[in-house]
Amino acid sequence: MLFTHLADDLFRPLASPSRAFNAALLLHLHRRVMADSVEPIRKGEILAAIGDFAAGWSPAEIADDETPLADPAERRSIIYRRFIDTGWLVERRERYVPVVDFDPEARLLLEELSRLDRGETRSYGGAVLDVLGSLESAVANPADRSEALSNAAKAARTFLGHVRSLAGSMRKIEERILREEDQRAAFRLYFEDFVERHLISDYRTLHTRFNPFRFRSAIVREAGRALRDPLLVRGLAEALVREARAPDVPSGERRIRADLAEILAVFEGLDRHLEAVDGVVARLERRIAAAVRYLDRPDSLAIERTAAALRAVGAAALPPDLPAEVSLLRPPIGEAHLFTPRSRRAPIEAEPLPEIHLDPAVEAFVIAKAEFRRRTTVTPETIATFLEVKLGRKPAIRGSQIAVDDVDEFVIFQRLREIDVLFDGTLGERYALSRAEGRVSNGWLDCPDFVVARRGMAEGAPRA
């Protein structure tokens, strides 16, 4: 719980009448005064920084009571004591010199407040490349870079949270713009609060050809391939156990699969959130464009005044020497004011598609490639069929007793030692795998011997 780690009065300065000054001063101390300092700051330096910052504020904005202080020295001491008493600052002595630093828990909270003050502008491309780089690093080197997968899942969660809150933040800005009567204030809200703070920095590049967001499909493909590879999942889980981030291999495997599934869910379901963001952006842009178009307020009484002027001119007697071609009044409606209907689009000319004749060599290559993929792809059905043929009526069989006749059987035979974890343990429900003394050396493979037995008949398996 957050409030079990923070001081009881920590939020009191942020809820007092001087909360605007207190928040601005805390951010100033965090970003400017203590940002680059490794060691704690001396108390005198902190008091000087508080005094310099408070000089730009009126005494009424700083005081929490009805009697603002005019003395700058007394005022900065009261502000300093306010932060000490509420738990934001911690004072101690180092070699008889009083030094000041932020409370560790309060510093974490202040960092989040600083992030909110900076705004929610993010880069889609940067977030996508961050996830992709961490994911590729973990897949390429699972023994040493397993932590990169956790970082990728964390970055995906953070990015999804930003996208979820983005549409809501923009709707709040839209409501504020619609309630604003002053045109200048409405434009300021749009460009400063909406465009600079909440709109994605590279939003305009999302629909271009070379934006970094195009790597989203690579993330989905890489995460899906890793999730379907039991050896990779096991290697990452063993790395978690070695690094003391998982108690055992099964727990590590569950954690690895959960991270990969979360990355897949985030980037496969991102379109719905992007559609909501696009809708708000398009609606706001239409409203701003309409406001710019009709920036000058129309005069609602112009028609009445024009009609009255026309009636007055018609009732008046014109001088006899007035030329007929002279007009006393400019016509209120002319050709420039007439509505021009939108021209019809030219019909699209249909062109017949050319007939494409495939080269027989290309078709043969595609068929051969599909056949090669079928022969080299190991599935639960092919392994079960292979084992049933080799077992016959026997309850169990050693690996050294299995005859490998051709390459197709070798492709299946080399995966038998992983039958307990292969395909998420699907075959482990039918067959049991155990180690045996000796080695398998059949001209195809040289490895430690093993025993495969049918479940329920494993008691009859040959023992080493």
C-alpha cells in the first residue's frame, strides 16, 4: 500500500491554500537543485534556493494562513520547516554540517508527479523499437539475456497504459475547448495542452511507409515464435532460476509464457485503442478548422439592417438627374456568395487484369518446398505415430533399441528426448520419459540413452 510507506502529513502541502507554490517549489528542488547532486545538499544552499524561488511569488501565494510574512529570511525558514515537518525533506548532520535530502519514498512520488507535469507525450516508434530490441535480445541469447524479456513485457504494459489513457486525456481537453468562449484561449488549449502535452510526438508518421511502428508485426511474429518453441522457453526459464528470479524451472516457464502472451496481447489488440485515438484527433481537428474558418463572428442583425436600408431606399424619391446605372447600395448577395455544388467524380475506368502464367519450374519449387516443410516439421501426431510403430505391443522401449531407417525417422527420433516438455507437455500425458545408463549410437546420433514408456504401463519399462 502506498500510504504505509509515506509520511502521514506528506500530502498536506499539496492540499493547502499555497499548494500551487508548494508543488512548483518541490519540482524546482527535484529538477534543478538536487538533480545532478550525488551527495546531500547543505542546509544553507537549500535555504538560499528556496529564498530565490520564493522571490518570484507574492507573499499571499506562499502563506498558508491569513498573515503572510514580508521578511524573506523568515519566510524561507517557514517554508523549509514546512517540508521537513510533512516528510518531504530529511535533515541530518555529516561531520557537524547539516545536510538535507529528499525522503526516499517521497522522492519516488515526486518523480511520478514530475512525469505528470512534463505531460504524456510519447513516441510510438520509440516504444515499439524498445520492445522489439529487448525481445530479440532475449531470443538470441536466452542464457544471458533473460531479463530483457521482462523488460520487453514491462515496456509493452507501460505503452498500453499510455495509449489507454491518451483518448481519455484528449476528451478532457476537448470538453475544455468547447466550454471556452474566448477564441484565443481555445486555440491556446488546443496547441499547448493537446498537441504539445497529450498528442503523440510522431502521430503524423504513423500512416507513412517508413515509420518505426511498422516493426509491430515483427514483435508479434517474434513473440509467437518464441511462445511455440519449448526449448527456448526452457532455456529462458533455466536462466531465471540461475539468476534467482524464479524458484524452479516450471515456475520460470510459466513466467516466460506469461510475459510472451502479454506482449502478444498488447500488440495484437492495439488497433482498437488506436481507432479511439484517431476518432478524437479527427473530431478535434474538424472543430478547430471550423473555428478558424468562422473566426470572425457573423453579425446576426446584418440581414435586418440590409432589409431596412432597402425599404428606405425604395421609399425615397430619387433625384431626376441620377444616372440609372449608379447603385446606391452594394448588393448583399452576389455570385461569390452562391453555393457551388460539388462536381461529380469521374467514373473509374475498369482495366482487365492480365493473365499470369506461372513457370512450371516455379510451381515445382513451391511444391518441393511445401513437401520439405512437411517432412521436417515435427508434430504431436507424427511423434505418436512413430512411437506406436516402434513400440508395437511393448510397454516401453529404449532409445538404443529404436531403429532409424531414413532421414524422416531421424527428424522425429532426435526430438524424443524432449517429449515431456514438447508441445506444452501434450505428449507427456501419453508417454513417460526417463534416463537410462549407456549411450545411443546408431550412425545418426550419439547421445545418452533414454526410455520411452506408455503412461499406465511405465512400471513395465526396462530398467537400466
